[in-house]
Amino acid sequence: MQVLPKGIRHLPGFLDRDRQEALVETIRAVVSEAPLFVPEMPRTGKPLSVRMTNCGSLGWVTDKALGYRYQREHPVTGKPWPAMPPALLEIWKTVCGSARPPEACLVNFYTDDARMGLHQDRDEQDLQTPVLSISLGDTCLFRVGGNERGGRTLSFKLSSGDIVVLGGEGRLCFHGVDKIYPSTSTLLKNGGRINLTLRRVTL
Ligand SMILES: O=C(O)CCC(=O)C(=O)O
Ligand SMILES: [Mn+2]
């Protein structure tokens, strides 16, 4: 086992199959109310390869004109995001204890060729509370580094039901998804990977 950077926790198989299936149903309900949208890079308008939506009182969005931000409404429907599902709050409490509760759950959907470049999660006002991320569906190769761009990185696989926590000294570490391993899970009927990222936004 390689040693992860300080503050990064990997909890393999945290959710059993039944809980994964229940969570997929929960996310399907979220997506039917708040459809997946195509996020765009600030300024260039280049589309990201993941599609996304959110639940919770705030949602993370990005587009050409206004860039990365949190907002209360879905960028296409203009409606408030669906409420944070109780099952996610329960996972949060189990893993993060008494940390302030999350306000945003970003839902990322990866098709076989989607990826996410190395970045820091720093659009939140609260940069102390941990970020908790849940993997569902196909396995991916996840990469983490330190708090500076260009530093050493290491990678490990995330399978369906795994949780990763970026907390403490690891809260601002660079991370990303190098690749998806297609057809490695039977959880999602049409394949792909769902990532749920829970974050506290306001102070
Ligand atoms: O898909 C993942 O595991 C990571 C997602 C992520 O880092 C993000 O949405 O900020
Ligand atoms: Mn991130």
C-alpha cells in the first residue's frame, strides 16, 4: 500500500451493494428533477467531459460567461436544486463526525472517455471542512498530489462504493480523474461512473 498525502483518506468498499443501489435510485430522482447539464470552462467555453448536476441548497456550476461558482438554482431550469438526500447526510455524519453539514452535493457523471484534470476544490468560502467524495459504477484511476501544482502525485483506483475524504492538510490537495475503466461494474445499467462530492460552502 502506498502512503497517501496527509489528510487524504481512502475508505474502500465503504458502501455495500444494497446501499450503492439505493443511492443510485436516489440520484436518479435528483437527475429527473435537476437534469444533467454540460459544464463549460470559464472564458474559453470549452465543455468539460463530465456532465453534472447538484442537490442541496447550493450547487457548483461553471460556464463561459461567469466561470466557477456556487448558486441556488439549476443553470438550465432556473429551479432550486433538489434537497440533500438524508442518506448522504447520514454518510457524512458517519465519516466526518461533527464537521459542519454539507450544503452542496455535486453529481458528476463520467462516460467511458470522460476524465477530470488535476485541480483544487477552492470555490468554497469554508476551506476547513472536509470534502467527501463517493464513487458509484465503473472503476476510475484517481490522482492526488500536494497543495502546489506541479508537485509529486500518486494514483490509485476507486471502485464502486469507495469513499475519499480530503480533509485537514489534504483539503486543498490537487486531485483529478485520469481515466475510467469501462465495464468494470454492473451497478449502472448503461455503464459509466457517478461521483458524488459533498461540500460545505459557506462559513
Ligand atoms: O470524480 C471524482 O472522483 C472527483 C471529482 C472532483 O474532484 C470534483 O468534482 O471536484
Ligand atoms: Mn475536486
